[in-house]
Amino acid sequence: MAFKLPDLPYGHHALEPYIDAWTMEIHHGKHHAGYTKKLNAALEGSDQAGKSIEEILANLDMNNAALRNNGGGYYNHSLFWSVMGPNAGGSPSGDLADAIKTAFGSFDTFKEKFASAAATRFGSGWAWLCVHKGGKVEVCSSPNQDNPLMPGIGCGGAPILGIDVWEHAYYLNYQNKRGDYVSNFFNVVNWSEVSKRYEAGK
């Protein structure tokens, strides 16, 4: 079965003022839709057709540029929409909060490290919070549409939070002020969803 563009779990205006509706419309309806279409084209007739996106990425031939770029773009954006939401922000609780404190010392230190990974990623890419089997969490970043599920990329483990730092994710509202976009991202993080991904990944 072909992959389908997932619906946004909220309206285009829902993340304002932090992420504007026009950016959301273009980002989801054009960019993510484009990755989805090209992923399906790259899979057509291949031995990867019918597998989950996680299976495809975990066993990826990194020289297959079409599958790497579009499979990554499809997965990364699907995660991105789900870990944000209106009336979100704040901080995590429970086991995820404990894991973050163990790994980084405090939630504020985690935010600094995550923001730094996002701000210092040269060119286009992503910053991630990943969980390893056993529950340890780690921050890393990856270029372009790569992600930690792929062989030899970033943290390893399962990404549970990601921020898109391609210019298409923020330029209409923030222009060259990537740092402001990254800082405001924490106002829309859906920690309940991130916690679910943590529990599933550990």
C-alpha cells in the first residue's frame, strides 16, 4: 500500500503566534505532500514496498538518495506534526522527566542542549531527542532529511521529539532568526505525545 499524507491533528492556525498558518499550509500541504508522493514513486516495484516506514529507514541503503531523502522527509514530518499542539508547552512529567533529569541534570539544561543542536546545525536538517532501549535519552542533530533510525546517523535509538530547521519551516515568520523559532518551539511541544513515544521506545 502506498503511504498517505497524514492529516494535521489540529488546524493551520492552531500553533499561532509561534508557527503561522501560512507556513503550516505550505509546509504540510506542499513540502510534506511532495515527500510523500516521491517516497511512493521511489518504492514502486522495489523489495521495500509494503514495509513500514520504520523498517524501510532502519534497513536503508544510504546510497539510495531517492529513498533516503523522501523516506526521511515523510517520517520526519509525520513525527513533527504529532509532537506539537495547541495549548501545549510546559515541561514533561513522569518517567520522561526523570530520564531527562538523569541525562542532562535538569529540564532547562536539556532545552539548552536541544536548542544548541538545532541552532548550530549548518544548513538544513533536524535536531532530535532520542530514547535508547532501557530508557536513556540523548540529543543529536542530522543533516537534510536524515534521522536517527537510519544506519549510522545521529543518536541511534528512536526519535521521540524533533524540530525541523530547514528554512521552509520558519522563514516566512522568522526570516533568518532561527534561534527565535527554536526558542518558541518549546511553547508548542506536546509533552504527552513525546512521553508516549518515550514509553514505546524504551
